[in-house]
Amino acid sequence: MFAISEAPIDVVRLQHGLEADGAGAVVCFEGRVRNHNEGRAVNGLSYQAYIELAEAEGRRIVEEARGRFEVECISCVHRVGDLALGDVAVWAGVSAGHRAAAFDACRYMIDEVKARVPIWKREHYVEGTSKWLHP
């Protein structure tokens, strides 16, 4: 499963979705809005996406990870809209029989989402300016 969400990401609900009898390992990643980047003070982010294309590419990535690694359950959600410090911007989770597959699949999924899914990020700085960042 892959989704773009305008609402805050419910990590507890998503973690429950990874439950499986064959899962001996669960790995989750939360990408959060931090208060700095490249020496500048940040007070928030805005994300925009071409939703249909982003979700289609995200689903491809999830299916690739499912095919490459022995996983039980796998999912990823990325936020769009305005986010405050500490908000979860992206969540990725994997359950698998063993930890190596869970870690490897989760890293693969988040790295590919950041590289391939058409989502654009704008940083908002404390001094009042903002800037679009390139992947």
C-alpha cells in the first residue's frame, strides 16, 4: 500500500496494519519536520504532489520491495500540505520473518520514494523567507 495524505499520518494505525503471524520483525521509519537544514533555521515545510502520478509510482515501489525482499506486510504514506516542526512527513513500515529483510525492504522503499515519487518540498525559514528544494 502507498498513499498520499493531506491529513496527519496515524502511525499507530499503520503499525497495526503490519501485524502478521509470520512476522518476526517490524521496521518503521518516520521522516519528521526538523528545525534546521543546511545551517538555516526552519519553522515548517510545505509539500505538493501530482497525486495520481505520485500514488502510482509509490505503488510500483512498494511492489518492487515486495518482490525483492521476503516481507509479510509493507506500506508507505507521504504527507502533502503545510507541516509544522515535529510533524511526520513520511512513514514507511515493513514486517517480515527476519530483521534483515525488514530493514532492507524499509530502506529500499524510503530511498526509492524520496528519489522517484513526484513530491516537491518547500522549506519555510524563521526569518520569513521560503525556498523550494530540489531532490
